[in-house]
Amino acid sequence: MPARPPQREPVRLRYWLLALGVLWLIWITQRPTPQKIDARIDSAIALATACKAGEAQAELIALKDSTATPAQLQRLQSALNDADAACARKRARPAPKAARPLAREQAQSARNLLADARQAMARGDYAAASSKMEVCAAMVDAGNRECSVLKAKADRLQDQLRRCLADGAEWVADRCQ
């Protein structure tokens, strides 16, 4: 009688379930959430206001392939359009002949405005934070990316707060309840 070839043991059910559990865990931790998408949009808006239109446009294209909503994409597109016009005006201005003095005081003013804006956001006063960051970006330090990012976040949260309250819901800890 000829010898039978050894048969392979089938993969057990527990290993299949373990593999499915690992895949589910990876999906849960890596899926794009609205907060992650909003953060990417805020970052792209900051790039646009810093006159880095190419990088901001690349982020818009990448977001179109993600699960970003049309409203989120429209918010970014309108910010890109506004920033493009502002950058065109900046390019049209003549360059200053010498570097501005008092750079140390200017940096300190930017840090103070950032700290004040963070405190205002912690209190839920997004409009005050936005106006402080507008001053920071326009008058104190036009190239400060942190001012632009914080202003975009404050504006986004202020819009969400208005919509939340208009719908009759409560605003708690930066979220609509």
C-alpha cells in the first residue's frame, strides 16, 4: 500500500477571528474622522494664508480623494481663493528697504497674542481668539504660521458654535451636544 502524502491542517477559526480583530482595530484607529479632516483643512488654510498656494492646493487635491464633505472642501476652496487675492496684493507692494527693527519685541508680541488667544479659546470665546490671531497675522508677524492655524481653528469652532446654538443644542467642551 502506497504511503499517503501528509495533509495540511486547516486554519482554525480562532486564527481567522484573531486576524479579523486585528484588521478591525487597524481600521478603527486609522479611519479619517471629521476632526482629523478639519485639522488638515486648518493646516491647508494656514499654508494658503502664508502664501504657499501650491502646498495648500496639493492638500485640497488630497482631501478630494478622502472622505471630506463637500462643505469642508468648499470652505477650503474659498479660503484658498481669499488667500490668493491677499497674496497677490502682498506681492504688489514694494519690499521694505531694510529689515524692521525691534524683532525681539515683535516675537514677544506674537507670543503674547498666541497665549491670549489660547486662553480665550479655553473659555469658549472663539471670536476674541480669532480677532487676536488676525492682529497677530496682520500686524505683528505676517509669516507666523501658528497665528494662521489658530485663527482658522477659532473661526471653524465659532461657526460650529453658531450652528449648534441655532439648532437648539448645547455647546460643551468644544462640541455640540
